[in-house]
Amino acid sequence: MSIRRRTARLSYAFNFLSVLLLASCGRAASTPVAAPTQPSEPLAQWATAASSNIELDDADGSNSGRAVGVSLSSDPCDLSSSAAYAWTSDGSDSWLEVYFDTAVIPSELTVVQSVHPNQVTKIELIDLRGEYHEVYSAAPAREQCPFDLTVDASAVDQDVIGAKISIDDSGYGRAAIDAVRLVGQPSGSTNTYGTPTPLPGTPAAIPAAIGERSIADRPDDFPGLYQIHVVYLLFRDQDDLKRDLDGSMAASIDLANAWFKEQTGGSTLRFDTYQGELDVTFAEFGITKAQFLENIQALYDRDHKLNPRIALEDYYLYWVEQKAADLGLNARGKYYIVYTELRHSFACGQSNLSDHLGIFYLQTQRCGYGRMGVDKYAWENEFVVVHEFLHGIGFVSACGKNAENYHVTDSSKDLMYGYAGSGEVNVIDVGNDDYFNHDIPNCPDLADSAFLEPLPANARPPSSWPPEYRLP
């Protein structure tokens, strides 16, 4: 049975939710001193960034930013007037995460509440490694409005850069948080970007060890070179199968590269590694699959009338791409392979032409992702990975002899044919007349790609990539 590899760029656009994933921030180097110094004064700071699982009523994004800075509500106890300035909950599992500019060893945290306080059920402080430390737990209660909840945080002896506040508003109605203040001793670890997410391409200061889960791109073994980075992504309610830790992804990539080396006569693809091991970033978004589908259902219904070929699952690619950018997974010179426990109605993977991210649906039937790295080319996963990657860096160009709609038409065994037969070993550029080792003047050639190892003598970056994707 053939599985279509869908790659065409769709013409719709839609709004995205703003969700941040915490990553480690830099720690200043210590300097020996002749004598002990007096500790600095405690620092009191208001949140400077935030994220949440609650959307605005007009589907225009998260309302988390309303909890940033000091309280601005003119009438904090009236929902209609405070809503423009305060984050508001919506359900028994609402949560708000806030982040601060400077990491501190905390002493206390204050949550400035208005409208139906105090329905806070849990408060967790977030350290620089992205770990959560519970400092408060209680049943929802009713307090006089306005109300400031101050909790003792001195039991946490880690550098703290954020806090997660959970709300259960099922008893008293929607609750509002105007502002959050953190007090603590400055530790010397400062997040100058205003959020705990590093700038694109900036690795965590304390990278996760080999064999441990990493929530940030670790330092590169190949700095300054084009490379492919692997991501394992889950929605909030999906089962975590730990594919980033069980070795299946690394085994599959090794198989893909072994096949690629056979096909090219010695060249392999340069994958992002850390200390010689495949670097896989884990990402978990703050909403459920059902919440995402609910958000885009109306848009899909509209677009599907205009183009019946659009599938509901096609929206995943564009949303994942935006979320990856929010998480800093858009470094110059990197193409991102994103594996996710989702199912597409017919596609094993998707990537736009001349883009730097592809998504792979681990739950699509007959794609063989359950056997990743197990059977040598018995299933399609290894071929799909390379197929979508080549689309991402601009292949197949229209100048190819048999090129049509970014694919080739001369052989069903060709890697870049529009469909792939299950269990069939693919071939790179049958006849060498479309995209690899050809002699077509002024036509992109995979043999010259800067993603190859060893680096070709006349290595070229993807000519069709926009400037912000390329290395300086």
C-alpha cells in the first residue's frame, strides 16, 4: 500500500497560541575573593513574561501576558473591568506560568488576585533546569476581594526563574490574577532576555547529561556547520513513550544515514550531536490535542470548503513550526525533524518546500514508526525522514529533468517520488538527472549540500532558504 508524503504549502493562515518551554539560563562564572563579602539585598521583582493553557475568548491567543508587571486593574473586583489587565482562569485545570528576569534563591512569592480569590490550588517554583518545586497546596477557598496570597518559598534552595500557579474555579467562578512578585537572594544567574527561553540557537548553560532528557538544544559538536536537529514533541495529554530516551530515534537515524552513505558513495547527513551522541530535544506543549482541534475546527471548516484536499491534520505542521520557534528551536543553519505521537489521515510526514522543519506522525498507520531502527528498511520511516528533509532544503527544484510539483516522476523507487511503497528500498535520484550528482547548469545539487559530511569542496547552503535560516 502506498502512503502519500504530502509536502505542498497550503494557502491558509491562522493564529497560534503562545506557549513557552522553560530552558536553562546562564550562570555567571565565580571569581575568587580575598575575604567573604556581605550578601546582597533581597530582590523583589515582578514577572516579565508568562504563558498559560487558557485562550482569549476571541481565539486571539493566550491572555497570560496580562499577569506581567504590576497590577493595573482600576476595579480589581469587577471581572468586566479587570479582564483587560488580569489573567483570568477558565476551568478546574487552569494554570498560569510566570517568568522573571533574574534568578534568585527564593524567600517568598506573592500572587495578587482579584475576582473570586482564593482558588489557587497549587504553586510550584521553576528552577533553571526546568524542574518544578511545590511550595503551596490547598483546596479552593473564598476570600475577600482583592486578595494577595503570599507563600513561604525558603525551602527551595535552587536558583528559581519562574512559577506555575494552578487554579480550580469550578466552585466560585472565573478567577483573576493581576500580578506575581518573587522575592529572593540574587544568585548571579540572570536571564537578560526577559523569559527563561534562550535566544534561538542558544544552548542551556547546564546541558542535560547523555542518557537524560533534554529540554533545550545542547552545545553542538559541529558549531558553525549546517546540521539536522531531532525533536520529540507531545501534547499535554499524550502518553510519553520516551522515544527520545529509549534509543529508537537514534537507531533509526543511524539506519537512514547508513542507507544515505550507500546511495551517495560515502557522504552522510550531518545530524546534531552532543558528545558524539544524537542530540534530541524534548518538547511538551501546554494544551491538549482536543483543545488544539477545538481551536482550529471553525477555520478548517471554512478552508475545507475552498479546498477539499485540506485535511484537519494539515494544521499540525504550521502550529508545530510556530511553537518550535517559540521554544527557540529555529537556530540558523539547522533543519528540525519533529517526531510527534499524532496520526495523520494519510501522511507519514510533512514539510514545506524550502523550510527548516518537518513533522513526522508516529501514529499514522502503515508508516512503521513503531519499528523505528529495528528492521533495516523494512518500513518507510528512514526514507520519509530524508524525503521531507530534502523538501525542506529546496528539493526537488523545477530545473530537474523529471521534476513535477517538487517530486520526480520517472521512478516509483526514487526517494523523491510522490508516493512510497511499503517495504520498498528507495534510491536517491534514479538516473542522476534531477537533484543529485547531475550535470544540469545552475540547478541545485544535493551532492554540494552544506549538510553533508564530509563537507563538499564546493559546499553550498540551501539556495532557497530565506536569510534568517542561513548561517551568517
